Amino acid sequence: MKFFSLSSAWLRVTSGLLAACMATAAAPTQTIAELASDDMGPFTTLYALVGQAGLASALSDPAAELTVLAPTDEAFGKLDADVVSYLTNPDNVADLVSVLEYHVIPGKTLAADIPRGRSGVSVSTLLTDAMVNLRRFYYWSWSHFRWFVSVSVNKGEAYVIDADIEAVNGVIHAIDTVLIPPGFTLPQDLVDLAASAGLSTLVTAVQVAGLEETLRGGEFTVFAPTNEAFAALPEGLLDYLLRNPETLATVLTHHVVAGVTAEASVIVSGALTSATTVQGEDIALEFDGTSVLVNANESDEATVIAADNFAS
């Protein structure tokens, strides 16, 4: 057996050259957009939406420096079908842009740059006035019998499942859930809006009267009675109406005005003092200095308690 003695200087030079070669080999050569565009990669849905939103050029700019929290195809698969349908509708491209911008952070943030601890750090995104919280933590895997590092987004809303995918213009962190910007909600039609507002008696009455399809598809202003308003009817009257759909329809259409014209500001200004209902009769509208009143000083006078709830 032979031993070869090598000088420490030679070893230092050789190891330095090796490190330089490895660094050169590992240097990113693709932009964020190019990495996401891989047909066999995990970001095909994201890349398609980026193109639809007109953001591909921003992610292709080699001079940019961005951090992308990139939902995988599986993450998009977890979205409700109605959300996907809405975001992929060309008419809603502005909302799609907002959702995608909420996943992009200016500057390059590697996983090691993210602080540990319960609070993490909140950073701005490309979406105006919208921030995401990032927190690095360690967890124990019994199956691998060792500790792993991970990153949570918005305190558990999403988790980074593949960190530090570096590009020439930043870095991608693959995440397991699509982030929804604060305040983002799907537009609702009149019936769904009434349901979400807790107007369950009105929704039932609309369905019994056969008006649901009409209110879902047209543009109307509805003066919507609350559950308490229905409960205040003379005893037995609501039951009678629910057993007589045609009469019920007449009553309900007396609360509906065609078109979105009776906004509170128009009534408050005095520009609108009456409106013709779908039922055919007029209702009087006025502002008494505090509230908007319908048919003031009449037996069926009503007060608007929540104005301008807009539906799709």
C-alpha cells in the first residue's frame, strides 16, 4: 500500500477550485417565469394564470429581484370550483392579478432569511397594502427520525413544501395552498347575498314564489325584509302567503325595483323620491335626516337598516 503526501497548500488551492466549479454549476440560469413554465413541473396552472393575467413579462425580467410563493398544481386543485371558474373568467382579470400579486414579494428572500419564532415577519407583497406573514420553524419527523425546517405563510394558511428554488431574478418557494388576499370575496347574486346576510325567511319566500331564477339573473334593487320584519306580520299571515305562491309573489315584487338605481346616496340627496316596483305600484322614498324611509307615514312604512349591499 502506498501513501502519497500532498502539501496543504495544494489541497487549499484544489478545494478552492472545486468550490468555485460547484458554485458555477449551481448558479441559476433561468428566470422565475422560465422555471414555472416547465410542462413537467409543479407550476403549470400557476404559469397559465400568470400568462392570462399579463404578468409573465414581470416574472421574466432578468433585472428584477422577486420572491414568489408559488402554489403547486395540487394547491390550485384544492380551490373550490366556483373560485377557479371566477378567476379564470376573462372578465375578472383584475381580481386574478390581485390574487397573483399577493403571492409575490419584492426582493429575494431565502428560507434562511426568514426569522424563527412565533411572530415571524410580515412583508409587503406586490398587491398594494397587502402583507404576508412568514415564519421559519423546525419540526420533528418520526418517519425520518430527524428535524426538518419549514416555513409557514400567514400563520398556517399555507406551508412551503419546496424552498429556495433559485432563479436569475429571485427565488421560488413552492407552497401547498393558494393564498387569498384579505377582503377578497366572490361576487354574489341577490339570492346568495340575501342568504349570506341571514335573510333566511326572504330566501324561502322567494323560492316558494318561484322568483329565485329571476332574481339570480337580472338587475334589481330589493328592499329586503329581515327575518324580524316577517315575524312582525299579523299572526298566520306568513303561513298563508307561503301556502299561496301567487299572492306571495305579488307581495314580494312590491319590494323589488328594476335596475340598480335606488342607491342610498341618490335618495339622501333628494334626487329620487319614488320608484315603480316590479309589482306595478309606486313606493315613496325619502331621507328624514337620519334614515332612508320607504312609504313614510303610511301603514306599511319601513326603515332601511342596511343600505347599498351590492350583488353581482
